[in-house]
Amino acid sequence: MLLLALLEAAASAKLGAAIGAGIAAIGAGLGIGRIGSSAMEAIARQPEATSDIRSNMIIIAALVEGVALFAVIVCLLCLFL
């Protein structure tokens, strides 16, 4: 009985880790999409500031990707530890 409960807990932990990693990936995709959309709007409104807008967009996209990677790593650590 105890072994069955432990196996069920392990299965639900794997499911939770997979859902968490998926949510992190979806959130990163949505965030980067919004960044790109806002940057294109800003460039369309002020074309002379294209290089500044592009460099800021790349920095912010890298930060969003870093947070998403951190979330996926935390999910994997919860799964294996």
C-alpha cells in the first residue's frame, strides 16, 4: 500500500514538472512575442531610433529567455531531486 502511494506521488511529480516546464516555455514565447511586437511598433513610429530600440529589444529578450531557462531548470531539479 505504501509502495503504491509512493509510485503515485512520483508520477504526479513528473506530471507537475512537465506542466511547469511547459508553462515556462509558453510564458517565454508570449513575452518575446510582445517584446518583438512593441519594438516593431516603436520602430515604425520613430525610424531614426532603430538601432537603440533593437539593442534594447535583444537585451530584454535575453533576460526573458534566462528567466524561462531558470524555470525549466527548477522544474527538472524538482523532478530528479
